[in-house]
Amino acid sequence: TNEMYKQMISLPFSQIITTNYDAAVTDTLKEMGYSLNSKSFQERLYSIRRYVSYKKGEEIKTVHYAHGDIQHPYSIMLGLNHYCGSIGKINEYIKGKYTIQDNVITEMYSRLRAGISEIKSWIDLFFCSDVYIVGYGLDYSDIDLWWILNIRNRYLQHGCSEIIKNKIVFLGEIEKSKKELLESFSVTVNDYDPKNNYKKMYETIYDAIKNQIT
């Protein structure tokens, strides 16, 4: 953990997605006075619903482990087989073929039409909530996340712009080709040059997000 974690977590967001396997985010929440509220680690291999939430007073912050967590080694996303299998599960979730305790989750399009009232997976956030991507290079090997961005953009291009009102913003250092690809997927890219001072860059990003949401 470090001060930048605390700064970012102090922003008024209730949902945090991490692709790291470690406990840096949850350890930071503990240091900030949050205590365990609830968790879901029933999935052995995949992480469609893997989360832990922490509470301080009336405030709850939920951390979603999109690529698994270190406490459950089989869940850690390593290798093409695991990534492709995860895309299969994500596809089931979006198309309404995914079950939770024998209950089938309604397809994403219908849920968006009705208004998503409950976050059942971190996948929902990419369709119904503003998403700020910080401290993450979005490597091309992270095909599950690129696939979600692609599906969301296809929805937007095929008449769903009236029901998908959220924005996805990437903030950080990024190469030109990746920036162009993200923009083609309807992602706003704020490119920052760290100039060998990443702490300064993240402080600038923190201020930029704070100004956008307040």
C-alpha cells in the first residue's frame, strides 16, 4: 500500500475493479478504517462474481477481483486457456445464460432497457457506470477486458446509445496504437507523460478525476 492508493480510494466511488491478485487495495481500506462487510469467493476457477466489500460508517466500498485473488490460487488468471474460458463465462453472462444459485441472469440488453438496479458482477459496471481506468496498461493479452470494451462498443454502434449513457475514461501513459484502438471502442483517453515522475503523474490524474466527478 502507499499514499497514492489512499488518495485514489478516497474518491467517492463505491465500486473498485482490480486485475491484481494481491491485497493492496483491501489492505489500504483496512488502514483507512474500513472493516469487512461481505464477500463472495464461491467460484473456484473464474471470477465473474469474485468480490469483497468493506464498510466504514454508512459508506461501503466493494472490490472486484476480475482476474482472481492470491488467496484462491486456482482463480489466478494465467495462460490462454484461462483467459479464453473467462471470455466464455463473460459471454454467457452478457447473453443471459449465466446462473447464480440456479437463477439465470437476464441478458444484458434487457437489463439495460429496464435499468440495472443491482450490480451482480463487475461486468455490469462497464455498461451502466462511469469507469475510470488508472494505473493499468491494458495489455493486449488481457483479451477479456478488450472483449468487453468491444461488446459495449458494438451495442453503442447498433442502436443502444440511448440506453448506454456511461463513459469509460483511460488516464495514464499509453502508446499511440493502443490509444487509437481504445478510442475506436468509444473510450475517452487522457494520455499523460510521466516524465520519469510517476508519483507526480498519478497526483495529476487524481486531481483530474476529482474535478470531473465534483
